[in-house]
Amino acid sequence: MPHCSQPPENTAHNPMNFVHLIRSFTNATSSPKARAVHAMLIKSWTIPDVYTHNHLITMYCKTDGIKDARKVFDKMPQRNIISWTTLVSSYSQLGMAVEALTCFRSMVNDGFVPNYYTYVSALSSCATLRDLRTGKEVHARMLKFEEKLNSFVENSLVNFYGKCGMLKNALSVFDSILDPNEVTWTSLVSCACQCGENLEGLKIFVRSHKAAVKVNEFACASVLGACAALENIKLGSQLHSYAVKSGTRMDQFVVTGLVNLYAKCGIINSAHRAFSESKNPHLTAWTALIGGYVQQGKSKEAVNLFSRLHASGDNQPNERTFATVFGAFVDANEFGKQLHSLIIKFGYISFTVIGNSVMDFYFKSSLITEALKVFEEMNEHDVVTWNALISGHMNSGFYEKAVEYLREMLSKGFELNLYSYSSILNICGDLPAIEWGKQTHCCIVKLKIDSNVVVGSALIDMYAKCGRLSNARVVFDTFSFKNIVSWNTMLVGYAHHGHGEKALEIYNMMLDHGVKPNDITFIGVLSACGHSGLLQDGLYHFGSMTKDYGITPRTDHLACMVNLFSRKGLTKLAYDFINNFPAKPDKVVWRCLLSGCKKNKDFDLGKYAVEKILSIDPDDVSAHITLSNIYAESRKWDEIVKIRKLMKEKVLKKETGYSWIELMNRTYLFSSGQDEGNRVFEVLNGLTEQLFDEGYVPDGVI
């Protein structure tokens, strides 16, 4: 290449020589030389033709000088289709979608007819912006002026409609293509998965396989993501085998897809193996494996893997990694607070996704003040932020605050998403407020999101908690796709309302459908056995947890077994079962034993259970009152006096019980001793008289 400062003598009046030089500059490193040649062209007094100007625009675009390219374009005395297409394409490739579409409109207004390259760039920009209206206008223009579309334009149309969530339109375009190629099939599969239509994506992939289309890394990553979302380990593992045999390139997206698949399906060892077999795992693979450990409840492993990542120095955690590892903490611990400090140090606290995770962490730790502080310090709030705020207050029992924040969220113009409706249904179920729940269900049906597994599971849970098990079963039966949450929700709903046989029927159906039970499933199964008095079945399922499914029983499962023994009058065996359990029993376990002792008049063991509860929580009011009642049954009046004196010294007072009724879309709250006027007491007195008239005799125990 000639020296830029002294061009050959014959370049002075020959634009073609300048063109040859201009075309040699193809990257950012050659930007200074490119500018020098442009300067020589100006000094030579040569008037560049449109051909030379187009090459100048291309040169500046390739050397990261898009602003200079625009200056050249604006000063051109004459432009052709290449001039416009070069600028539109460059804007699109640089991610400047708004500028690309503005330039495209100006081109059309100037009377130029776009070519295929211009259409592809315009559609790509529309896909980036999710600008459905403009994209449809571009499509309509193509149909009006073009007799036939080439494969690049057809692929761009499929990609555009898929990115905009219009899968039907993408399928319509696809069906009009006579001979779809590998890129077309891959685009359609990716579009279906991006639209959340994972099952449809798998069907399209199977069609492409029957059409002998080669599986590339892009299709492989999309299908692995769909298999993970559907928890379809069978198809996912088959695809893994096929990809290895066919020599599909194992890029970062495929490796991440494999890790995510096995982690989502609960096969964490295979996820770790896929991760380990990658020579240099991408950060997304690290994040996926950490997420897998979090999902499986393996908090220690998740934190250790994060520490390995942080110490490696090769891949520093990003905002997604921090957000994922925060899910490992279910209560406030030192590492969680240190992680919060590390996020501030790295400068990620300004990311909304990070703020959401930190806020959720403090809500789970019951640190409401700290969570609200994070919320107030966030630069921006999105719908996930508001969902976390609402569900955090709801899970902490602050239902009025949760509803208040829901109203504020709507007043600020945020639209409810799937998880927002799920939170509303959870509030309706916990209150319970069946009418509000029904109205929410109508909105969900109207929006056509009732088939979504998250919303569907929340609907089942809401109806079950409100005692409308028939409605819950209708929603459950009409569900086309059920995951482990759906099965567990229906099973636990039956179990909690005493329908043990129906709960066990759901469990058997679940196994027949090939769904692997988890620890929550067995809480429902053991509870169902307790309600039905099926001691032997309960013992079998308790043993099956570890033997058949590798699930370590928690104190929740122990409480179910203690309850089962107690219902059968076997309080001594329940006590022995507690002593043989490897983990330390909590208050709930001893309270279950206490309940059985009261029912079976085993006051000595009941007294021991109360003492155990008070050793864990000395200020437990209900335990003191229960012990007082046990002494009353045994006629130990002196002991009752001691307990009441102790409660008075500790200023312990039984929490006020509340009742509420939903009437005319309003919830009315009542409590003992609440002065609501004479009408309430008139009704209560009338009900009391009717009770006594029917022969009711109150329990004498205080």
C-alpha cells in the first residue's frame, strides 16, 4: 500500500486510484490512514462521483466512523440505492435501529425502491425495537412491489415476527416458503421458543429433523432451552447424544443449554459434568450451574461455585450471576450481606435486576426495613421490582400493605404480568377472598394466559385454600401441561382439607405421568396419610423418599409422621420416632406431638413436649396456655397459678384472634373485644341463644 502522506503523482486526477486505497481500509485500526486518504482526495480538487462517495461511506462504517459516514452522505450531491442501503445496513449492524429506520423512511420518501439488502436491514431493526407496526409496513411494501423474495428476506421476516411474539405470522411466512433452508428452520424454532411456545418449538424441530435438516448449534441451543422449560429430559438427552455424534459445535450457548437442561430437570450431576467437560466455560454456564444448585436447594454448593468463579479471575460475575446466587439464601446470613457489599463495590447496585434480588433476599430474611431501603435507593423500578415488593409483604403477612403497593403499581402505569397475577391469587388464597379470586380468574381467562403453568398453579392454589376444591380440580384437569408445582399444589390442597384418598390418587397419577416427586410432594403425601389414618402407607412413603428418590427428610416430614402416629393414638411411638430422627426437631414437631398428647390424654408426655417448645422459644404464649390447660385436666391448680404469674411477669399475652367476611367486594375484619356497635353484639347474642337451644355445652377447660 502506498504511503498515505505522499500518494503517487498519477492519483491526483484519477478517482479510481483513490477508490483502490479506500477499499483497503476495513477495520478500526486503519482509521487514521483512512482519514488521511480522504483528506488527500479533498486536496486534489477531484470531484468524487457517486461511486467514490459510496466507497467513502463504506470505509467510515468499517472503521468505526459512522458519524463521518453520515457527514459524507449528507454532502453528496447525488445518491443512488447503494448509498442509502450502505447507511441503513451499517446503522442496523451497529445496533442503531432507530437511525436505521429513520434513514429507511427518508430513502422511500426520496423515491428510491429498496432492494433485498435494505429490506433485511430494516426488518432486523424492527425486530430489535420490537416495532411490529413498522415491520408490517415493510412487509406490506415487499408484497406490493416485489414479485419474489429471496431466502435472506424470508428468514428476516420469520425472525422479525418471532422477536415480536407473533408466532402465527412467522408460521404463515414460513409456510409460504417453497424450499426452507437450514437458517429458515432454525429461525422458526428459535422464534417459537422465544415466544414461550416451547412445545410448538419442539414440534417444529421434529419436523425439521424429518426434513433431513442438519442440526446446527443455534437450533441445538434453542431446543435445549425448550426442553429445560418443559423439563423434558428424554428429548433433551437424545438431542445431546445426537449433537455429540453429528459433531455439532459445542459453543457457549450449547454448553449453557446443556447445563441449564440437566439442572432444571434435577439431574445436577449431569449438569456439573457438562460444565466440567467444557475447556473454558462461559460465564453464562457458570451462572446456569449456580442456578441449578439454587433450584435444588443446594445452597452450600451454589455459594462454593460462586466463590470459585470469583477467585478464578477469568470470568468475573456479572449482574445475572449475582442475581442468581442471591437465590441461595433463605435467611439473613453474613455471606449474603458480604455479597451485597461486593455488588456495591463492583458498581452493579444500579442494575434493576440486582436490586430486585437484593430486595427479595431481605424480604426472605424478614428484614422488611432493609428491603424497603433497597427499593427506595433503586434508580429504576420494573414490574419485577413491584412483584417482589408485593409478594414480600404478602409472605410476611402484611396483606393490606401488599394490596396498597399493588394499587400504587397500577397507578404508575405498570402492566400486570404473569407473576403479578400469581401474587394477587396468592393474596386471595391466604386471606381468603374467593370473590376477588374469581374476578382475577376472569381477567386471566380474558387475557388468554390461563394456560400458563405459573398462573394455572396459582389458580389451583387459590381455589384450594378457599376450600373450593372442585374449582381447583377443574383448573387442574384442563391444564395441558403440568409441572411438579401443579401436581404438588393439587395434592397438598386435597391433603390439607382432609381428602387423603384423593391426594394419594393425585400422587399415583403423577407417578404414572413420569413426574419425579420432590420434598414438597412428600409433605402432601404424608399429610394425606395422616388424615386417612394410613400408618403403614405413611411409613412406606417416608422410607421411599430416601430409598427411591434420594430426598433427605426434613423436619417438615418428621412433623407429618409425628402427626400420623399421634392420630393413631401412638404418642410413645411418635416420641421414639423423634428421638431416632437425625436432625434436631423444631417447634412444629413438638407442637404436633403436643396436639396428639392432648387428644389422647397423655399429659406427662404432653408436658415434656411443652417444655421442649419453651426451651426453643421461652416466650411462646400458646405453649404456656396449653401447659396451663394440661395442669387444669390434672387438677394441679398451684401449677396453673405459677404459669399465670410467669406470663404476667413476662408480659405475655395471647395474640388477638381475627375473623373476616367478604361482602359486596369489601373485606370486613372482626376481633374479640372490638367495638363495632350494638348490631354486632345483637347478632352474637342471638347466635349464642340458638346454640344453647340446640343443646350446646361449652368446654370448661380455659
